[in-house]
Amino acid sequence: MGEGLRSIYRTVMDDHFPIEINISYGEKVLCYRKKTWKIPDEKSGELIEKGLRYGENPGQEAALYELVNGNLILGECSFIEPGRGLVSSISEEDMIRSGKHPGKTNLTDVDSALNILKYLTEKPAVVIVKHNNPCGVSWAENIFVAYEKANMADRIAAFGGCAVFNRSLDRTTADMVAENYLEVVAAPEYEEGAVAILAKRSNLRILRISRMERLSEYASLRFVDIKSLMDGGIIIQQSPLNRIRTARDFLPATAFHEGKTYSIERQPTEKEYEDLLFGWQVEQGVTSNSVLYVKDGVTVGIGTGEQDRVGVAEIAVYKAYTKYADALCFRRFGVPYKDLELAVKKGQKDRLLLEQIDLETRDAKGGLIGSVMVSDAFFPFRDGVDVAICQGITAIVQPGGSMRDFEVIEACNEASPKVSMVFTGQRAFKH
């Protein structure tokens, strides 16, 4: 039975989608062409020309299309034009190693990472994605350090994920990447010998993303975002534009209530501004409702997809503690926290080892002390920020605009030490 179930995931579906799709917006027509690649069959080794392996699940046919002709202009908005393909233009040459035939999620994970990296071009940066949400994100002085930090931010979720680099992948970094199980690695280029190291991991898909040197240009380009409904209808919208490009774009956190002006009493430090900016850029690629905690250019805890804001703030705290304990255990004993926990339960390891890790994690508050909080929407009540303040966060970035902004400002000013906060004046929902 087990082998039978596993064979489902080796399925390579036929797809009956047309070679070309034309979408008319009134008199304007956009032409899309289906992407296929000649990839060796996993059993016979013969080259088979095929598009996506399957959709989100085996049994779902899927196809990838690249915009090849037509430019849509509606009102004053000029949408992205042909010739700027990233994931949709991956060629056979760019598919350096196909591994298992790529499926929909493999490529949308890369796209999700690029949606964050387009704001993080100033430094070497790495985004590790799972199910279209970041597990760990970091930027640093070099790509090796950025990957090490992003991976250790959430080793657990990164298992079987997609790692995307905004700089050429060198051999030293490839050695570290090859120690972990990933489905996809994508980068603008690979230094000599790096691909051979990565290829030691069977089935790993190794992709080259062309035009990544121009990635920052995509931050100001809109695309047509289409959501299909279960009744066959669709909702079409413009993709969002992030107005926060530098720390100077943040707005003062002020509010007016019953004739009184409320203002933040402590402004962010230079270091806090850098983490607030980094965190807000990462937030652009996280499913809402979401709350992030960031420290020293790396994500500490990422809460995603919750229905209430205080709940997601609490979940992000829980995840920070969990990931901190796991990273501490792995660095100290070379095993995941859950493996040590099981060994203690079976009497194979001393319980004191586990208790020491738990104690150090509590003392460090899961690495949250000195971190900043990022929220994709305003806080309807102060309870969300109170959750974070108790954990030692020092600064907050959020859109502002709540009727109770004054309560959130009071919470920051009442904290000891005082917590700084800035507004973006813009929500960052992503569904």
C-alpha cells in the first residue's frame, strides 16, 4: 500500500490545455504560449517533451504559459509587457538539472520567492519557500551567510522546500545546500563546480533564472492578477505596488482620538529601521493575515494565513520558540529537537539535555528579544502588539488606520523600555 501511494507522486500527467491562449480585454488581446521542455523520462531515460508534471496535486492537469505578445494598458496603468518573463520563460538551458519533472507548486514557489527578492536587491539574499510562503528569509554580506541564516531560521519547514538566491551560487554555499533536502534551487548563475555538488541530491531541480540582474525593475511593474471562482467566474485585479522602498518612506505613527493627538515617543534606531524595511519587503510575499518578527536581517518567526491578528501574532511567537529550540539542538547535538525529545522519551538520552535547551530558549524568548514586529494590516485592538511587547520586541511596522491606533500607540509608549513604531499607510494583504 505504501509503495502504491508513493507511486502517485511519480505521475507525469498529460495536459489537454491548448498551445496558445488569447485573452481579450475589450479591443486589446494578450497572447500566451504554453511552455514545454524536453526532459529525460524517469524510467526510460528517453527525452519527452512535456509541460508541468501536474498541478497542485497529482490528478490535476496543469500548464504554464508565457506572455509572448500584446501589451495591456487600462486607464493610466500599463501592465507588464512581453519579453520580461522570469519563471514563465525558463528554457531547457535554464533547467540545468530537471530532477523530477517540475510541477505547478515547484514553479510558483520560485515565483513567490522572486516576489520578495525584487525588493531585496541591495545585498546578497536568500528566500526559502514552502507552499508559496517563506520559511526563512535573510540578507547578509555574502550568499553563504545569507543561506545559513535563512535555513537555520526554520530548518523544519525548509525540508523539501525551494531555495532561491539573488546572487551566483558558489561551491562553498552549494556544499551547505547539498546537506539539506530541497525540491528546487534557483539562482541567476552557478559558479564552476557548484552544479555537480548540488546534483549529488537526487531529484533536485536546479534552475537558472535569467534577468535576475534586473529584478529590481519588477518592483514597479504591475501584472494582471486573476482569481478563478468555483462557479467558473473570475475576479481580475491589478497586482499591488509597494510604496515603501527606503526607510524615508515610512510615516510617523500618530493618531487622533477625542480631540487628542497620540504620537510615538521613541523613534526607531538606524538598526531598527533596517530591520523594519527588510521585514516589510518580506511581508509582500506572505499570505494574510500575517505577522513577522525580524532581527538582524533574518526572519525569526513567520505567522501566516490566520483569521485574527492577535492569533497570528501568538502563532509567530510560538514558531519563533519552536525554531529557536530546534536550531539550538541541531547546532549542539547535530539532531532535530523532536529527535532528541523522542530519544529522551525512550530513555536513550538524558532528560537534562532537553531541559537545558528549553531553559535557554525561554531565557532568549525564542530569539525575539531585540527583534521588530511586522504586520500586513492594522491592529484592530492593542492585544496583538501586547503579545509582541511581552517578548521583548523593540519596534513595529504596520499600515495604521485603525480606529484604535491610539491604543496601539499607548501600548508602545507604556512599554518599558518604550517601543518605537512607524506606519506604511498601505496594507499588504495577499490571498
